[in-house]
Amino acid sequence: MRPEDELSSPPGPRLATWNVESIRARHDQVIAWLDENRPDVLAMQETRCPARLFPTAHFNRLGYELVIHGGDGGHGGVAVAVQETDDGLSSVRGIDLGFPGAVAPLDQPRSISLTWRSWRIHSMYAPNGAKVGTDAHRVKLAWFALLRQWLALERTDHPHSIILGDLNIAPADIDVWDARRYRMRNLTSPLEREAFAALLEDGLVDVVRSHYEGVPVFTWWNRRSDFYETNRGWRLDHILTDAETARSIEAVWIDRQERGRDGSTDHAPVVLDLLSTKPAGHAGTAGATPLVGSGPT
DNA sequence: ATGGTGGTTGTACCA
């Protein structure tokens, strides 16, 4: 899963997403992983921690600045850690916490959007959805409708986009360890899969799937029982990019071993390594129109 | 038929 050069730094930017399932309970694991893998950007979900109680100092010591959104009451919450630059200035701008203008129940702390280098970066934590047919499930679908609108709006201003997060959808049967058993259920239902597919129809590329075509890869294993040990998992954590960014990928990998640590969060980190330079013919194309409909088939 | 775990908050809830 992890590329051969696992301990060396990639030539270009490294971005990762990780559902940390409480940053206060898990900061030792997260900080150790950051220290070892040194992503430029780590999008975190389910931080379950109000901003004032966030273990910020641990991140600062490693040279990361933080953007934090919510987590009050021990539910939800997202954050983005970004490697500090040498000039002492913040390397992020244009921060949006949540979907601007959203009203309850779509105003929960589940998203951060910010500009970093030439990319618009989004850390997303979709509602779990509980069970098909419940209010929670309808809220999940409404959240995805709003996400689609928000990303379409954002992409008119920022052609280079990277969406990282726990979207709480297994996009296809291959993304579930036993698709038949969990058919038409929460995380697999047709309306959820349509919501995910709509993002690809808008021109975003599911870069994990496009790099593991036809191969089952999982990012979440239920903590109960021996689901991890027996690899009964799901692919719920995703990285989507615009088509041009998708053409400049060095590697995509899931740090499956990290999930096996004692006391680990139940999700594995998902990592995107980009090439240091744009592909030939695409240098200096800031402002280019994103290609549409070029996602994996 | 529906187990099994963990975090946070508070004696249930969310995942």
C-alpha cells in the first residue's frame, strides 16, 4: 500500500486526510504520524474538540499551523494542519469555516475551505446518516446537495481543487468488504452513491479509485470484534481533485498499518503525493478551465 | 437475529 520510499519525503506536495476520532484522545498518534510522514497539509475530521481545547501546541512544536472548526459537545469538528513556512507568515488564506450562509441542521462544523499555494483545499466530514429513511439520513443527503453547490461555486474562482475527507459513502460495491450484506443500507444506498457520483460528474476525480482500479482498498474498519484483523473494511475516506491536478500525481496510498496500532482511531490516513512540477504542456496554467467528465469510469 | 468498542458528556448520544 505504502510506496517503496515510505520514509523519504516526496518530491512535490504531500496532502493527507484522516478521521482522528477525537484529537484529544488521539493527539499522540496523530503527532507521531505527522512527524514520520511530514505531509504539507493534513485534513482532519471528527476532532470532537472545541477550538479552545484543541492541543494546538503539539502541532506548533512540529512546525504546523492549524485551522480549526468546531467540535463543541464532543461531536463532529474538522481541522487542517499546514506546514509553516520560513517567512513566519501564514501559508493559508481565504478561510471558510462551514458552508457560508448554511442554516441548521446544515450549519454543523463539518467543513473547512482554504487556499494553499495554487489549490483550494477542503477538509470535509459528511454526516454519518445513521440509517436509510431516518431524518439523519435526509440531512446527510441535503448536506451533499449543499456540498455540491458549494464546490461548484468555489471552483469558479479556484480551478485547482483538492477535497479531502470522510464522506461517509462507499461509492461502489468494491468499496465494501461484503457488498451483498450491506446492500441498500446507510453508506451504500443509491441516493448516497448518486450524491457521490454527482461530484465526479462535475469534473472531480476520485484519485484513490483511479490509482487502485479494480482493487478493493479500505480506509475504515469497525473497531468492534476483529474487523481490522480480518480486513472487513470500507472505503469511506476520499480524495477528489480537479482533472489537471489528477494528472500530476506521484502516488496515492492508504496507511493501513496505522489503523492497527493499539488505541488507534478506526480510520486509516489517506495520502496524496503530487509531482513537484506540472506535467508537460500544463505548466503555468493557473486559471485554466477544469476539464469536465474525465473521472474514472 | 444483529453481536462486538470507544469518546464525550453526563447518567445517553454518536459513530
